[in-house]
Amino acid sequence: MLIRSTWILNVSESTVLPRSYGLELVKQLHKELGLEMGGETIPPIAFSGILGLSTITKDFLTFHPEEFYRLSLCGLQDITAKTISALNLSESLEFLGAKFNIINREDEITSYEELYTTLVANEPEPVRRFDLQFLTPTAFAQGSTPLPLPVPALMFRSWLERWNHFAPVYLGSDELIAYLSNAILLKHHKMKTQSWQLHKGYVNGFVGDVTLQVFNRADSLLANVANLLVQYAKFSGTGMKTRLGMGQTQVKLEKERM
């Protein structure tokens, strides 16, 4: 089972939070879920932070009553997905003295088997263009210095590692990444770097739009595997610290490109 649960939020009055609020909020959500935080090499949960228009002033964020906000939690394995599905946040979300009203909840539910069958096993016509939007700062662990660049090989490796760790269907390893690196190019990007505040310090990442193009000569089966991993990204996130809110990834649909 895979789930992406999104809560639509607002505030009744201007609300100020420290930019590092994410750690406190994700700890509280783990507590409400009854799950321990940390210990796993690959976390089974991805977290978005609170997305929407806020005002940044040095170390603080101000959320405005005329705006709507979104908070997403994704479960990448059966236990976490079912726990998120059963989570009831009631009418409000309160932490660090702030109160967010819960307006609505939307759940997107699927499974690894369903994604693989629909996007690969059924041999659909290959998708050869992927339009991605990175909603929160995204970076890749490269030794001691994170890399805030949308390198296709690093994006696919990030998604593949999570897929192979949690899915019952193994897709491949270094050979697959090597093939995809030679078959897919970064066609367009419109992005900027942005810092993601942690409890202590921060990480620089990229946010914005990225278009990936699959060469026509690429094998249809492997093009479909690439599409599978891209579609999985909206659940898994991309890159490092996805449990803490980094790497939130949205896949644009055809109608959204126009």
C-alpha cells in the first residue's frame, strides 16, 4: 500500500512560527501516528511541511488568514500507509503555540503492484517527457556537502533506492541507473536555490520546475520503468531529508503543462 494524504489548512489570524518548525511538527505527527522516528536507513514516511504563501522574516515565517495551506504525509510501506490512513487530526492542528484549522483532507491511495502493472507490465505507450515541480528544497547527499542540482542520475537513483527497499518488485541497480543516465536528458529547468531550516543549521536545495526528456532511441520497456519511478516520486519525495520536509516532488499532468 502507498498513500499520500494531504490536509488543507488555514489560520484564523496571522500566525508566526520559527523557520525550523518542521522538526517539531514531524515529531508530533509521528507521536500521533504511534511511530518511532529515526533508526531507518531509508525512512518509510515523507513529509511536506506546511506549503503555501507565507512571509519570511529572518528566522521566522508568518502565515496569513486569507491564504490556504497544504500539509502532506506519504506512507511508503503497508504499516505506515495504513497508520496514516487511519490518522484523525480532528478539526485543528496545534503545535508551538500555533493553531491551523483543518478544512479538508484528500487521500491518494495505490500500491506498488498497481503502479508496476499499470505503468510497466501492461506495456503502455511510453511517456518520453516528464515535467516535475520541486515544491521544497531538494538536494542530494554527496559526502559532507549536499548537492543542490537536479542531476537526472541522482534523481532516478533516489527514487530507485526507495522503490527497491519497499516494493515487492525489484527493478535493478547500477546498470539501470547507467542506462537511464544515457537515455534521459535535462531538457529545461526554471529553478532557484533555497535554504531549508533545520533544528540546528540549514541545507541549501533547489526548488522550481524541471523537464526531463527520454530519447526516442531509448528502449520502450526502460522508458516505462523511468515513468514508473517518476510517478513514484510524488509519494517518496526526492533526495535527502524527505522525512523532514525536503524534496517534495509534484508530477505535472498533460493539462497542467498547457
